[in-house]
Amino acid sequence: MIPAAVVGVGQTHHKTRRLDVSFGGLVREAVFRALDDAQMTMDDIDAVVLGKAPDLFEGVMKPELYLSDALGAVGKPMFRVHTAGSVGGSTAIVAASHVQAGKHKTVLAVAFEKQSEGNAQFALGSGRGASLGAGGAFAPFIRSYIHRSGAPEHIGWKVAVKDRLNALKNPYAHLKIEDISIEKVKNSPMMWEPIRFLESCPSSDGACAAVITDEEGARGRTPAWILGTSSRSEPPSFPGRDPVRPQACLQCAQDVYAQAGITRPRQQLDMAELYVPFSWHEPMWLEAHFITEEGDGWKMVDDGSTELGGSFPVNCSGGVLSSNPIGASGLLRFAEAANQVRGVAGEHQVEGARTALAMAYGANSQYFSMWVVADRLDPFG
Amino acid sequence: MGTSTDIAVVGWAQTEMVRHTELSETQLLVRAITAALEPLGLTRADVDFTCLGSCDYITGQAFSFVGNLDAIGAWPPKRDSHVEMDGAWALYEAWLRLQEGDIEIAVVTGSGRSSTGDPALIYPMEMDPFFLAPIGADPLTFAALQARAVIAAGIADERSMAEVAVRSRGKGSVDELLADSYVRQPLRRHDVPPITDGAAAMVLATGERARRLVERPAYITGFDHRTECHNPSFRPLDDSPSTRIAAEAAGLGDGPVEVAELQAAFTHEELLLRSVLGLGDDVVVNASGGALRANPIMATGLCRIGHAADHIFGGGTRALAHSTSGPCLQQNLICILEGRS
């Protein structure tokens, strides 16, 4: 397998409504930032991989057809991925695969969602009504987690505050809640017991792009080497399936760690960007990624370990809780992890970060995608 | 560029192709996948990677592919992906994935039940939402525009188009068909594809494993796809540059092919593609009947690759398969399959 690295990352300023740009304008904003970061132009790109969540969100079917011009893909391969909420992660993985398989030298991964064009809640139910929405679907899993772990209720509030404080350091983040506090989260309206309004992700317009290239392409640039990529899917529901600790998540994490040579994730990883659309997913995912023992995830939140200055920082960008253009949210995790090990994360940089984990998940906690990136090819060598 | 990993098609299956089925898309896929695996002595547990190709707008539901996980048997969980493209592109992703060298068997699918919707309502939604979608032009209209350009360029005429229809469907006579009235000038009913429900599944294997599974694997020796400018009015409709680039990148010119399976849903598309690909009269085109006989959207391209693989399984040496997406052949894929003695 040919080594591949991220050498350029770009994203839009995420907002509730980006009325100033079309779909094409939105993706180009992210793409040009990624190309500038990589010190490349569209001429250097051999193939484009586009990811986004359901086309029904915007009402444009297979938008990669319309976006081929805006993405500079004319005359090039243009590939479209859709794996539900994990799609942004899958986009990065498929783009990396183009390089790792030796098919292309330099590939552009792009993901976007322009949620203001439609109504995500409506589309989630395919326009048939009776849609629970993501919060409604995940609340029972969260209640189950709380029941099993005995976590106190302030854990969810703490995650919500931490990620919004991190977002204040991220110029691209959607939510900028200057006066965020435990009190404010705790007093926000209850949405889906036990998830309160401020423990929920926003609905954003936004895009993200990443340039992935081979060893030669990475020379003279600032690379985040891709040490491992993995994806796993499992069926929607059946007795015995555990959506709090999904088998697909556990296997995906084990697979990506094995590829990266990680045996002690808590020690060997310097930070993680985990897909946390509702605050309680942070402790759940810490456990399901073997970063801590089952039942202990909430303790890492409680003792401040996952804060920017903590021993295992999580979602330093502000995470999905601060910016959520659904199709792009996964790629944002993967790109932010890359920026951390490239040392270019700006104000929300984890000092000395050399290795990072990124994950995205989708549907009813069924689709998982992950990668581990590092500032060198053999960080544990 | 490229690695030395051999990757081959070792089997495939399609469901019955019908105007309308009462089976769900998941049920279609259960049948197709089982039918593709069983003759190889494989079960779903042997499959290391799956990639499904389908389209929410054809199914009429957001996240429609999620339920199809039941068809691949994703328990225990599977390495899995999904493309909002024809199964031919799902095959492309699996082909890349297998080249990473850590896994051996992949299953890819394409599936769609077009009968539940009206193409004239659905397809305008894949056009540029600002300048083209509001016009509401349906696929027949765009195809007719391209047919006019192809005829004007001398690549086709209404008679040669009718000949394609007769050969593909194996019925009727050219004179009979030409007596019919236009659906959209210059297209008559015989020039346009049927509406079809169906699914296809294909099994891929790497080098040694492929040789142990079947006597004559259909090795993928060239695979490429390219896109073009979206707006048909900014493109030369009497040409298909993306097909030409993809064919060159896939190495079509490295040797002769005996058969070609082209995803030509309209008769003039076959004539245009033959011309762009430089296929002579010695190449057997769309012996399967092509998309004019059965057009299960999102599986039509994968079926082309399947029929090309059948040619290799049956002793053939080299075959070409083509798939397309978008208005007026916007995006094109070329896959070259070879047999080895």
C-alpha cells in the first residue's frame, strides 16, 4: 500500500444560512482554502471525491453532476460517496484509497451540506412525517448509557460547555456562545429527555475539503500521514444489538488501531476529533474507542481530561456541537485531526500533538468511519 | 502508476428484470447477492468488503440504502461503503479497496426500482438547480437534443438508430419502427429505454483467491471514469470526450476487444459511443440487449460489466464495459476485462 498524507485543509465559515453563496460557491470556498494550504492549484488534482448526506436535504439529486465545474473536475474522475452521517469520514477514506491503491497521485476530498436549502428534519423522515429526528432517535441510547454507567447529569452539560468554549477559538465554527456556562446549558429547554437544547448540534451550511497525496507530493509540504483508515456498518436494529457500544464501532476502532500500531490508545494518541452531535456521545465514544474502560468515559469528562489543556483533548475545534453541515461534519473531524498533527490548528492547537484519531458515524449508530493520522509515518517506531 | 495486485470479477447475478416488481429493493438485493455467491461456494461471511450503489431519489426515501444492509448480512459488522452512483462505480471503489492488499473478497451491487416514480419528474432534479432544473426538461428532451447533434454530425441517422433498436430487442423490423411517430423528434418509442426494476450483484476477488474460485477469472486490467461540464449547452453533444479520456486511461488501445457492453439507454448513444471508442464492425456490441432491453437504473452499468465478464468466463480474451451518468452522457466509466490462458 502506498503511503498517503493530508497536505491541505480548507473549510467554510459555517452558519445557519449561507445565503451569500450557491452550492458551487460554498464548496469552492473550502476547496480554494485547501488548495492554498497545500500550495497547489486545481491542475495538481487528479481526481475528486465528493461526499454529502441525503440529496433530499437540498433537493438536488446527485449534485456531483452539477458541481463538476465548480470543483474543477471536468476531464477528471469525480466520485460520489454517501454513507449517512459518516459520509464525511468515508469521503476522506475513499479519497485516501485512490492514492493508497496507486491509482492517483493527488486527490481532493470535498464534503458539504447546505441545510438551509431544505428541512433536514423533514428529509430524515422522507417527507412522510413521524420523523423522530436525530435527537429523538439517540435519546434512548443516551438514557441507556446513563443508566448503565451511573453518570451524573452534569456530564452532558460539561461537554456542551467545553465544546462551545473550544469553538470560540475556531474562526470557522458556527456557534459562538460567548457566555456559555453550565447554568446556561442546564437552563436551556429540554428537547428529548435528557438532551437539552444547548446539548444539541446546530444545523449548518458549510463545506470542508482536504488534499491527499503520496510521498512525493508531500515533499516540501506539511503532511499529516494517514496511518490507518477503517469503516464498519451494522444493521439498524435487532434484539442484542447495543447502540451504546456498537459492535461496528468497536471493530472499526480495533481495526484502525491495528493498522496504526496502536495498542494503548489513551497513551499513544494525543487527541481525538469524535463525532459528538449530542453532548452525551463524548463519554459513550471514549468508551467505545477503548480510550477508557467501559463505564469510565464520563469520569474523563468530569475530571477535565478532554478539555483543550487536558490529558486527552477531544473536539478542540468545537466539534459537531458547534458546527454541523451534516455531510461535511465527518470530513471536518478528519481534517481537524490532520491539522492538529500538522501543527496548524491555530488557537485550538493541542501543544505538541503528533498523533490523532478522527471518527464519524451515521444512521442509527450503524455506520462508522475512522482514521489515525500522525506527523510521521512511524511515530511509535 | 498502479500496483501489481490482480483483481478479477469471479461471478455476478442479476434479478429478473421487470417493468414492476412487488419486491422491495432489499429483497431484490438479497436474491441477487445470494445468486452471485452460491455458485462460488461462498457465503456472506466470506465477504471482506461490500459497496452498494443506489439512489435515494429513485427509491423515494432519504437514507434508503441503510435498510439494504440487511441484504449484505452486516452482522457481525462489515467493512462497507455506499455510493450514490451506479453499481459500476461501487465496483470501482471496491477495486481500489482490494488493491490495498489486506482483503480478498468484495461484493458490489447496484439496485433500483424505477417503476415507483415518474422519470419526467425525478430527472430534472439532477440538473443545475439554478439554471436547468427550473426548465423542467425531462431525460427524453435532453436525449433528443443530443440525438439531433449526433445525427447532424453524420454519426447516426434515424434508420441506423432503428437498427440498433431491432438488434438490441431482437424484434420488429426497421421499416416498421420508422413508421411510428416521434416521442421527441428525432426519438421514437424504440429509441428510448424501458422502465425497469431490478438489481445486480458482483463478486470480486484478488489474484490467487480468484484463481481458486473459478477456472477463468475476468481480470480487471483497465478501469477509469471521467466527468464533463454539466450544462449540455456548453458541451459538444456530438462527442464524448470523457469517454475517450477514460478509455485511453483504461488502456483500451492496448489491444482489440471482442465484445463491448455499452450503457446506451438511447439508440443514438450507442452509435456515438461506438464512434468515440473507435469500435469496428468486428466488435460485438450489447449482445445482452443493453439498456434498451432492460434499464434497471443504478444497476444498468454494473450489468454491462457483468455481461462483459460473462464473455471472459465463456472463453473470451478481452471485453469492454461502459457505464454513464448524468444528462447527455456527462460522466462515463470504462472497464476492461481480460481472460488468461
